[in-house]
Amino acid sequence: MTRRVASDDEGSILDFRDLPAPEPLERILEACAGLGPGESLRARTPRFPSMLLPHLEKRGLRFEVAEEPDGSALVRVWRPA
Amino acid sequence: MRTAELRLERAPTLAVPLRFFLTAPLFAVAAGVVLTIGGGDVLETGWARLTLGATHLGTLGFLTMVMLGALYQMLPVVAGSPVPWPRVAAVVWALLVVTVVGLAWGMAFGHARPVFIAIATGTFGFALFLVPVGVALKRAPARSDTVRGMVVALGCFAFAAIAGLWMAHGHSGMRFPGPRALWLQVHLSLALFGWVGGLISAVSWQVLPMFYLSREVPHAARRSVAVLVALGAALAVGVLVLDLVGVLDSFGVRPTHVAALAIAPAALAVLVLHPLLTLWALRGRRRARVDSTLLFWEAGVGCGLIAAAAAIAAHLSSDPRVPVLFGWLVLWGWAGMIVHGMLSRIVPFLIWLHRFAPLVGEQRVPSIRTLLPDEWTRRGFRLHAASVVLGAAAILSGQGWLGHLAGALLAITGIDLTRSLWHAARQRPDAAASSDGSPASTRSSA
């Protein structure tokens, strides 16, 4: 199940913190498939998304990862314009 | 961006760990067959030939086979340092297979030549494994609790292997290096508590949060486990050194008692402290839904706690059944359960990651849960649990027919696990699937 977490700026955040590996990777890659040039998404993962990043790079996507105090991570992925 | 904790891009090819993982259950089958044929005779004493053969099928053929494959997979990913000369892994695998077969056959039937061959293949195989892995660890940029635990475990493996190969001379027509009971005690202790227990605990710090969303065990607790394992192992090796230089007798106590005391910190760490930490970590899971592989962890660490009680009882009691019960529980209950569960989790995970993850978003790919149905894993758990319980009942009751039955169930457990893992391993993306989302995106290779 995917929760969308309300954020205080634009867009909602996909919340995959309750999914074990490799489900967060799978869900994020599925969501990224629909990104057009200049579009982005944000997602929360239970841990630093080490497995995800090489797959994003291979797809030509850019990303930023911020680690949270509780060990989870907030990932922002965008397709270059 | 912070440095990644796991470096999946450095992972070896799928074939490297997979050949170890797919072979290991066959040795569990073989151990079960030996027990089925021998029945109660195999479970009467740890000194019987069939028991020695069956034990090494379990410890080397099943447990060590999986653990070597796991290290080839995890070291580059967790430590950030690829194992050099990766093609050597195939040679290591082949030599380990020959070593296990030779050792088990020679010990079980009292034939010297297979043991002699096993000494040679084991020496080369273990060296071919330890040298590249040692190089990888030396170069490793990451020094996490998992990596430190792996270093301790590998050190114990090296000493246990040296002691075991040296002792094997006694089974191949040459001499034992020293008093058999003492060397057996130290070899078993280093192998079980240092190598197996050390690696299980080190790996658990990564896999429990990753696969089960468990709580993170505090750094101080993780470090304590590794320190206690290292301390126990060092003291146990020290006991052997004292025996070799002829000093041990001057203490005026039984050498096996000294060895038991020496390894006690390591035994406490892996059979008591680590199980309690694991249960604590799992109680705080984020995810309520139970993955059947979790049952193996819970049952395995539970058996560890029971085995710890049996270990204490074995030193306080003269009942010959208690040491055998300890050996059975620690091999097939504690370590065997945990390794069985990890295989059921890791093999589908690696196959999905290598074969299907690159296609996500480009074509429909199966969920990882379909690669190995949860009901199959649950069935494997029931079979394994039943064999452990029946084996314990056979030991305590002395009823030979229970031993035959436990062996049959152990063999069936191995066959079931083999079938499950091969089912997952055969799953491949459908090469004909188009990007417009056509269904049936998996096929089993012929």
C-alpha cells in the first residue's frame, strides 16, 4: 500500500517507509517511468536508497537524497528538461 | 549526497553467489539420508563415524557453502571493496564440493583416501577463498559493525579450518595433532561460535532492518557481540597453543574444561546476547505483516537460547545425550533455521534485482513475492521445524525410529528447499514482452 504524505510545498510525497527491500525501489522506478522532461517526484524510503541510485543513473534521471534523523530518507528524482 | 551504505553497483554477477546457494541444500538432503539410514545410531554420540560424516555434511556442505556465497555477495556491497579475481569463486566452489564429499565419505565409512583428497582440496579451496577475501577487506573503505563482524568471523574460519584440516590427518592414516577431545572441542567451538555465529550476527545487522524493517540494534550492543566472539576465539586458540608447547597439563585441570571456559564469551555472544538482541529488534518492526522467512529467524534464535541451556547442561551433567542434543539444536535448529530462512529471502531478492529491476517501468515485471511463493516458504519452515523437534525427541528418548523419521524429514526439507530455490532461479524476463505492458512477463527457462 502506498501512502501519500502531505508536504508543505508543491506536490505530495510518496511514502514507502513501511515497505521492505526491494519494494521501495520497485515503486519508485515505476513512478519515475511516467516523469516527463522537467518533472519530478519525491518519496520517503525506510533507509538510504542505495539500491535505487544506480538504476536512476542508468535511466538518465537526476536525484537528491536527504537522510532523516530516524534513519529514513527523502528522495527527490527529476528528469532533466 | 551522503555516501551510500550499500554499493550494489560493486556486486558480483549473479552466478557467483548463486552456485553456492543452489548447491547447499543438496548437502542437507545428504545429511538427512545418512540420518534416515543410520537412525538412532547417528544420534547416540558425537564420536560415531556416521555422526561425524553427517555433521560435516551439515556444517561444511550446508552452512559453510551458503556462508561463502554470502560473503562473495556481501563484501563488495557492504564493505565497498570488490573481491579480486572473481572467477576463482567457481574454483573455490568446486573444491569445497569435493572436500565435503571426501571428508563426509571418508569419516562415515572409515576410508582414508577420500579424507586425504579432502585435505588437499580443502587446503587449496580455503586458501583460494581467504586470500582474495582478505585482500578485499584490507582495501575496504567502509568499517561498519557488519564489516568488523565479518573480519572476526573470517579469522575464526581460518583457525577452525586449519585445526580441522590438521585433525583430518588422523582420519587419513596419519596422526592427530594432539589430544583428540581437546582439538575437537576447540575446532567445533571456533567453527560454530566464531565462524557461523560471528557471521550470522554480523550479517543480521544489515538484513534484519533491510528485509524486515526491524529496529536498529544499538552500535554498542553490536560491537559487544563482535568483541566477545573475538575474545572467545582468541582464548580458545591460546588453549591449543598452550597444549602444543606442553604447558597446558601443568595447570592441573582437564584441558577440555579450560577450552570450554575459553570459548564461553563467544558462545554467550552468539547463543544468548545476539538472539535476545534479534528478538528485541524484531519486536519493534515497522511492518506488521509477517513474511514467512521471519519465522526462520524467530525459531532459529529461539533454538539458540535452548542450545545455550543445553551447552551449560552438557558441562554439568554426565548424561551422554545432552552434548548430542546440543549439537543437533545448534546445527539444524539455530544455524540451520537461520540459513534456511535467509536462502529463501536472498535468492529471490538477488534474482529479482539482477534480472527484473532493470526492466521496471519499461515492461511489466513480477513482484518479488511471485518468484518464490510465501506458501512454499511456510511449508519449508514446517518441514524443517518438524525435523528439528523429532531429532531432539529421538535423542532424548533413545527411540531409533524417531531418528529415522527425523532424517527423512530433514532430507525432505532439503529437497523442498532445493525445489523452491531452483524455481526462483529459473524465472527470467520474457524476451518477447513489448513495452506496451503485455502480460505474462516471466517465463521459466528450460
